[in-house]
Amino acid sequence: MDSVEADQTAAFLAVVEFGSFSAAGRKLGRDGSVVSRRVAALEARLGIRLLERSTRRMAPTEAGVRFRDRMRDAMEMVRAAEDEARAMAASPTGLLRLTLPVTFGRMWIASRLPEFLARYPAVRVEALYTDRYTDLIAEGFDAGIRLDEMKDSRLIGRRLAMTRRLLCAAPSYLDRRPALREPDDLLRHDCVGFTRLVTYPVWHLNRDGKTRTVRITGRLETDDAEAGVQAALAGVGILMAADWQVARELADGRLVPVLTDWAVSGESGVSVVRPSIQHEPAKTRAFVEWIVGVFANRPWQEAI
């Protein structure tokens, strides 16, 4: 319904309620003749008479009564929809759809989501754990967690924490292999290959402004980050991993860092993204504020 049609309908409903064009005009802040023309235009558009006109009072025809009742119901539904929308803007409520990286999401978010649900009992969460690129706008997500740099200019991002890569191995592996002092020593070691690394099978290490490049070899390569950690724990070889991936294993000594004087290229970050902050639902604002608090001190750093 466009604005002209809405004005015509409002004029008709006012005439039915107040009994005349002049009374309806006073209610609507319009001249009675304007109200009369709008009702006549409505009847012409619908092709049926809606009012029985007399010198004393006007009454709706049978068609007019039916039209009035249907339009009142429709307007009540519109008001209810507006009230619901206002409530969602003011207080966290409704379904919150999230997209989360598989490994990171399971390790550092999944166990904390019950805390979010307890804080906002009117919110329901649908969490999709996937490593594929998800189009938040096209797929209807309210927010997502990203581990790499922002590539979609349509999204609003907020950095939650920085991450870094490091090299580590199980003590059982290091006990039986040559000592590691320089990046070139990696050439005499088995390394666990992660095939989804952009530079694979090349690792870049930096110190004092100098970069050393090593083409690694090993007996196991995988496209799954968790599988790589498990292989390293079993003593298969040296692993390159993000700090958040191996924080717990480093904390309890099941893995130990190597070549700590060298920085591994590939520092990245964790960000929360959403389609827009303009007229943002309260449920999305609440999640962003909550997740910022969760990662304020990088929980994996506490584990190390």
C-alpha cells in the first residue's frame, strides 16, 4: 500500500468512526472536502460503493463494513509488528544467527555461549561452525567471527585480539632428534605440514629485521588444524600453529616451543563482524559487547 492508498483508507475509516466528512476532517486535520474526495477515489479504485450518504449521517455499506473490519485487523497487525520491532531494538530478544570458525569456535567460544544465553534469556542462538567463507548478508547471519584480515567492505568489523604463530613439538620427539638452534636446522627434522597455509610448504621466520625461508619436509601433511596438533602430540614432528591452537598443550608441557628467538611470519587477528551498526538489533549489540569482554585478555594467553 502506497501513501495515497493509505490516505484514502484512513479517510474512509475516520468517516465511518465519526459519521461525517467534516468530523473526520477535524480528526485528521484536513478539510471535509478533502476527506470526501479521498473516499470517492477509494471507491473508484475498488469499484464499489463503501458509504451510504445522507444529509444527516453516513453509514458503511455491507462492502464498507467488511472493508473496515479487514483494514482494522490489518492495521492492528502493522502496529503489533512495529511494537515488536521496537522491542527488539530496545532489548536483546529473538534468534541470533552466528557463523564461527570450526576449531577456534569449538575451543574458545562454544563453552562460553551458555554464559551468553544465561545473561540474555530472551535470545536464542543458532551457531554455524564452518571454515568456508560465509556471506553474512546473503545468508542472513547477524554476526560472525573471522580469523584473518577484513576482506568484505560491506561488513563492520571490530578487532578482538591479536594472534601469532609459533613452532613447537612434543618432548618425546625433541629427545631423539638433533638440537634446533637456527631455522636451517629444520631441514634435518620432520615437520607437520598444514596444506591450507598460504605459503605451504615454505615457512618464513624473522629476527632482527632478517627473514629466513625454509622449505619444510615431513612424513605427514594435513588440511585439518586439529589433526596437526594431534600429530605433534604423538611425536610426529615439529608443528607451526597459532598460539590459540596449542596454548593448553604448551601450558601442561605436552608441547614445547622451539626456535623461540625467531618470530614466525603470519601474525593475524580475531575479529567480530556484522552487516551494519545502523539500526542494529539489541541482540547483535549485546553479543558484540559480550564477546569483546570474553577476549579482552586473550583467554589462550591465560592458559600458557
